[in-house]
Amino acid sequence: MGILRLAVRIMGRISTFRSYQFVLLLAAALAVVAFYYFGSERQNFSSTTKRIKQTQATHNGNRNDADLTLDTRLSHPAGSEEQREEDRDAGGESEGSRSRKRESGDTDDQRYHALMMFTKVDKSRSLQDKFRVAMLSMVKFGDFLEGETLVLHFVSDQASKELGERMLQEFLLDAPFKYEVFFHDVVALTQKLFPIVEAMQKHFSAGSGAYYSDAIFFLSVAMHHIMPESLTRIVQLDLDLKYRTNIRDLFQEFDQFPPGAVIGIAREMQPVYRHTFWQYRKENPQTRVGDPPPDGLPGFNSGVMLLDLGAMRDSALYNQLLEPSNVAKLADQYRFRGHLGDQDFFTMIGMEHPELFYSLACGWNRQLCSWWRDHGYGDVFQMYYRCDGLVYIYHGNCNSPIPDD
């Protein structure tokens, strides 16, 4: 009997001990739950997963932005031009900007912006060779003042961008001036550009109808809508150029613009538009449209262009001319059908509104193509082709060889 009572007391103590253990384990579990629930801002598995996905989406979106950039002089990527402008406006600086200031001691650089189309270069040895000539001659003669920076913009596809980065490491290695390099994604720019220029493409594109991919050939026409407002002046250049003078001097031509001018551009040096305006010329035998210089209106060549983006934004006349109805009206008036993109548009509106353009001397865009001399216009060709004075930039258009130095 005594043994039985002892066994009951022992079992009771064991039961009490197990209850106590259970209470301790339960308390510990509740503490863990409370920590994650109250101490982590109520972020459960679903909300945390959502946050991670949002972060990844933001990162991917940034990678696909129109302003994919790389400063090839620095060992780390520089921010986009828009971001640096925002940083400066907010009183801050990008890491790349701070690094350049530490190296140079400058506090407020003046920037000269130049843009080149750089698509499908990876697939063309010819374009690569032209790019080499252009960049090496630019570097050879380039000379900027202390506190000035040449900013090179390239509109590119991904494969050409990767090739361009490698080539520029070589071409800019001995540059005696400060520079920055930016690559703009051609797809992202085309998406922005297409709604603006879609209507004019059928008048100035090689194919029939408005082709989405053709929109990029009208970038200069609407660049004032595409680039940030902080960017007020830019020079657009073809790849098939050879520089024979300091490119900085080209930017000084902006200061020669008369009131109302928004674009600086050289005349076309072949009878291209004598041919293109043939019907209008037939119906208007006294016209100067398509006639050679100095008294005629031979049209423009877009190999070298100075775009005053600020003036383009402010010009009510220029922006009215971009409207589809006005484009169609002028094209019908001049019986115009072209295939050279922005060059055709500028030529057409220049016939009606020459005050929008500052005429660059032919030496700033010495075109070498002579195709039309052998295709029906040999008798008048030299009147268009002649260019007196110094040559500052050779333009090897239609694959024409460029003279050696």
C-alpha cells in the first residue's frame, strides 16, 4: 500500500514537470511568433516576396532605360545625364562627377555634347573602319579648355554597344581632353520617337508606309522632345567623317545663329534635290528650288548638324511644322517624296522657311560622294559639288574614299 502511494506521488511530480516543460516550450514558441510578427513590421512571406519582386522589377527597368551609360574613362559606370543634372539641381553629385572633380580640381565643367548613330556596327567591318577614322581624327585635333568636357552620345543596339566600348578604350586612350561617353538604347529611343514622327515617315522613308524601325532616322527632327530640358545644345554627326580641325570650333558656330534659327546645317553638294523636286520644278519653271548655289536652294545634308534644342523647344513655327497635317500640306505643295529621313524633312521645310536654318560653310561638311555626276547630271554636277575655302570635316558619304592627311 505504501509502495502504491509512493508511485502515485512520483507520477504526479512527473506530470507536473511535463506540464511545466510544455508551458516553457509554448512560451518560447509564442515569443518567436511575436518577434517576427511585431518586430518585422508585419511583413509575412507574401509581402516579403512581393517586395523582392518589386525590387527586381525596378532593377530590370533601370537596366532597360533609354540612357544605358558608361563613362569609359572611369573605372566604374557613370550615371545618366538626366540623373547627374537632377543631382546638380538638387545640390548633390553623382559618384562619377565627384571622381572627375577630385582628379581635375574642377568645380563646374562646361560640356559639349555630340551624338552619333551607332547601330549594327558589330555586323559591318566598313562601319567599324569609318568609326576608327572618325574617332582617331577627332582625338588628334581635339583641344578643349580646362574645365571643359566633350560628351559623346551613341545611339546603339546592345551588340554594337559592347563593341563600341572596347573600341573607344583604344581610340580615346590618348585623348588630351576630358570626355564622357554615353550609350543610348536605340529601342527605348525609338519607342519615344515613333508617335512623334510616324506621320512624316511615309513622305521621307525609303519604303512605302510608316516603318517603326525607320523612326530613329528622324531623331534629330524631334530630339528636343526626347532629350532632357537641361540639354540645350547638341551636335549630331555621321560616322563616316574625318576631322581636320578641333571639333570644339564646330560648337562655336552656335554663336553665329541669327534670331529664329534652330538648326545649323550645310547645303547638299549633289543635285539630289534637283532630281527629287523634278515635278515641282516642272510646274514652276522660275523656282529656285533645287537650283545650285549661290542663288539656288539645293537642299541640306544631315551629315553634320548643330541642334539648338532650346530654340527648337521655344519655336512655335518649328513645332507647328511637325504636325502631321502641316507635313502633308507641304509635301503635297512641293510634290515631294523622299527617302533620306531627317535630311528630306529639313530640306522641305527649308524651302518654305529658310529662317529656321543657319547655313554652315561647306567646309564643315565637305561631302565627297559623286554618284549623281554619273547618273544623269554630269552637266550641272560641279555647280553643286564645288566648295571653296578650308575643309574642316570630310564626309565620305556613299562610301566615298576620304583623302589621306
